[in-house]
Amino acid sequence: MWLTNSSIGRKLIMSITGACLILFLTFHVLMNAVAIVWPTAYNTICQLLGANWYALVASMGLAALFVLHIVYAFILTLQNRKARGNDRYNVTTLPPHVEWSSNNMLVLGIVVVAFLVVHMIQFWAKMQLVEALSHDPATWAVVDGAAANPAMGTLFIHAAFSEVWTPIVYIIGFVALWFHMNHGFWSMFQTAGWNNDTWLPRLKKVACWWTTIVVGLFTIQAVWFTYQAKSGEYINNPELQQQYYEAWDGAMKHMQEEMNTEVNALIAQGLDEAAIQEKVAPKIEAISGVYLKALQVYCKDLPQVKQMLEQIKMQEQMQQMQQQAPMGGGEEIVADSAAVAVDSTNVQSKK
Ligand code: HEM
């Protein structure tokens, strides 16, 4: 096929995939800007996209673009080296107008991919991937010692930018991205044949401006997110705490539905109450433990959470007192803290 067999066809694939990636980055930087001006709206967008089928299809399309772009970059580089033979080692033969980035596109691309691997581990693997695989909060990534709802992007920004090395790695990635994107931007027009003396200088200017704005905004965002993460804004902001609480509420409702389905299936299998209790109780206890911990970390300043935690603390104290000096007949007062947590979710759901 002409598109994959000829040199110009392969360059065209590089250009088209590159153009789509530039559009993605432009969208991405604007989306990150929402996290700066309106963090709760950013989380709502994350919730809407999440692991819904349309977001998964878009992510797969994006991954395909990256893979095509990278594979063809290697093919074209090998092809160029073969054509040039040993000349590539003779740096002094390069024409003076050939830019530094033009000769280092592969290396720059590799640095960008290395950044991307770190970035995907920090965000995508803990957000969309986790959400797509399971609804169970026990499988969620841990941020500041508690399970983080995969739809709450600000928690993952907090986790990533609390690390000292994150802004350093990101800024190295951004420098490589600037050179790579700037060169790739105008050379894709050149590939498409738009390379006359009037248009090429203009396109180079547009490429430089576009790249500088996008990469510059990414850099400002990395600095801002580092500042916010260090100051604990994404954990202490009351509006965000309320949003985390509501997101947990939704997740617990979902878990309750799944648990009901499981119980019904066990009843259908003919298991008696004690056997069902034995199977389900450890799961409820585990989920309640994860839930309570999350409330203590992400929602600690909300009045309803303070009240709930206070109630649990009192019950635990009573339990301890009973164990130390049994009074007799008081067992019914002592509720298991796990059960209280689940009950509290029920109360919240009914509101
Ligand atoms: C300050 C800089 C950046 C921040 C704070 C940031 C943050 C995020 C967040 C929160 C996600 C969402 C993950 C999800 O919902 O699954 C994401 C996804 C992603 N980011 Fe970034 N990002 C930044 C820069 C970049 C750059 C420079 C690139 C590319 C060179 C990039 C490429 C991606 C890709 C490919 C995804 C996956 C998109 C998908 O799920 O389809 N990001 N990023």
C-alpha cells in the first residue's frame, strides 16, 4: 500500500498522527486549566469521562495514534540512516540551516515517551484503568494513606505533585516536548507540500507560538499544582471535601447494590443465613474500613463526618470499657464500627 510502503506515505502518517496529538495536547492543557480555576468542575468532568464507553474508545484511539506515531518514527529514522550510510556520523557535513531539533527528533521523542510512561503510571493507571477494572474501593490507589476515588482528579494531582521529583521530571519532559512539537508542527505542513518561501516562514511562526503557549501553560500548571499539593489545598478545601464525600456515597451505593446481588445469588444457591453472613461479613468489614479511612483523610472537616467519627470513637471506647470491666447485658449497645459506617452511608443515601 502506498501509504505504508513509500517514504512520503510514511511521512504523511507521521504528520497526520502528529497533528492529532497536537490537538489532543491543546485540549489537555485547557482541561488542566479547569483544575486551576475551578477544581470541583474539573472533578465533575473527570467523573463524566471516567471509564465510560465513549471515554474508553477515545483513549484507545489516542493510544493507537501514539503507537503509530512512534512505530513510524523508528521506521523513518532507520530508513534515513540506511540511505545516508556512514554520513550520519560526519556532523560537519550538515547544512547550516538544518536545525538542531530536526536532527534530534527521535531522541526528543524518546524523552517525551519516557515522561509519558511516568505520567500514565501517575494518572491514567490509577484513574481510568482502575475504574474500568473494578468498582471495589479496596482496589483503588492509595493517596495520603487512604483509597482515592478514581474519578477525583484533584486527589491524583495532589499525590503526583507532592513528590519532589515530579516537577523536575515534568519540566525535562516539557523541554523535550517543546523542541519536538515545534519542529514536528511546521514540518508536517512541509510534508503536505506547503513549503513555499512565503508560507514556510509563516508556518514556522505559528508553530513556535502554538507550541510555546501549550508547553508554557503545562509548565505553569506543573508549578501551580506543586504549590497547591504542598499547601494541602486539594485535601483541605471544604468544597472538594464535600465532593469527595458525595463521590464516596455514590461508590458505596454501588457496592451495596453489588453486595445485594451477591447475597441474592447465595440465597438462590440454597445457603443458610449463617453461611451467607460468613461469606459477606468480611467483605463489608473491609469496605467499611477503607471508607472510614477515606473519610478521616479527605472529608475530615465536614460536620457530618466529624459527627460520624465521633460516634464511632465513642462506641469503640464503650466496647473497650466493656471488655475491661464487663457490666453484663450491655452487648446490644455496642455496634461494630464497620456496621456504623455502612449504616451512616445508608442514612446519607436516604437524605
Ligand atoms: C502539568 C501537566 C499535566 C498534568 C497535570 C496532567 C494530568 C493528567 C490527568 C489528570 C490525566 C487523566 C487521567 C485519566 O482520567 O485517565 C491525564 C491523562 C493523560 N495525559 Fe496528562 N497531564 C499533564 C501533561 C501531559 C503531557 C505534556 C502529555 C503528553 C506529552 C500528557 C499526556 C496524557 C495522556 C496521553 C493521557 C491519557 C489520556 C486518556 O486517558 O485517554 N499529559 N493527564
